[in-house]
Amino acid sequence: MMKKALSIIVILIVACVSCNKPETPQGGGETPEPNYPTYKVGDYFRNDTLEGVVFYTITNHNGLMVSLEETKLPWCEPAYIVCETGATNPYEGWNNTNILMSIYDLYYYPTIDWSYQRNTWHLVHYPHRMINHKQWYVPSSTELRYLLLNQEAVNATLDSLGYPTLEDKTYWSSTETGTRGAAAVRLQDGQIVISDSLKTLAFYVRAIRAY
């Protein structure tokens, strides 16, 4: 009888302890959100492998940035001016790059080649295509329009870092407009001007990418 009574007491004690157990471990709680850096237009972006200037934001944590450097090149070599490449997307510059890479040797398309050569790691692992926006590429006509609309903030950062600014220049986009032409974009009297330009002309080139 004594043993039975002791057993009942032990069971009751265990039950009470179980009932009073906290729902979460002491000192626990919800896992804190990762502390990602936030960016706005005109901010200098830099990490271990990348640097550029933010010119378009999707959220506080991601958007598009432009390269610090630029160059001046023709869209294509004269021998290829009559080739319609199909790289006509006005919104997705990386899509235009993929089309050109799948059909042609980029040597004959200097603007695209210059931007793509910046993808050192990607060139080793994916030499024949772009996976997504997170590689350097020549912007589409629309992406270039966003860049030039925000050039005041971008120029201030470029100038402070000692790099050439965007003002009073015409830039090639990656958007083809026809057999002999591609879209070149400039800011003129406060207005964005997109012109159908001969592919063999030399205009300025900047690379962009997502962050």
C-alpha cells in the first residue's frame, strides 16, 4: 500500500512539473531577423568582391548598381553590322546578353564583351551564359533610362570617389533596334532621349548588375 501511495505522489509531481514547463526555452524566443545593410540611390556599394554605385532600389536591401568605370566602344564590329541578333529586349539587359552569347562570339560585340569580362568568377564556372541579374551586363534602354534619371545622386558619389561622371554623354544600351541600329541613350535638357543609332559608332558604356 505504501509503495502504491509513493508511486501516485511521484506521478503527480512529474505531471505538475510538465504543466509548468515554459513553452519556449528560458532565454529563447523568436530568431532575430538578419541585419542586412540598407541602401538608397547614390550610395556607394562595396563588399569583398564588388563595388559600384546604387542607382535603382527595389527594396532597402536590393536593387541595381552601376560600375565605377566606363569605356567608349562601338556596339558591334563593322563586319557584323548587318546581323540582326534578336537582342531587342527593352527591359532586361541580361537577357540581351544571353541571346548574344548563345549565338555569337562576343569579340565582335565590344560593348557586351567589355561588361561581361568583369564577371571573373562567372567566366570560369558559366562561360557561355548568364544565370541571372547578379552578373555585370550592359543595361537595356529602360535600365539605362533609370540610371540617367538618377544621375545627379550617382554623379556626386562617382565624383567623390575620383571616377568619371555620367553627365553630357551618350551611352549604349544592349537593346538592338534593327539590322544596323541599337538604342543609345542620353540626358538632354533634362529629358531622356533614346535614339536609334548606327551600331558601329563609338559611345560610352557602363556595366550594371543587381546586388
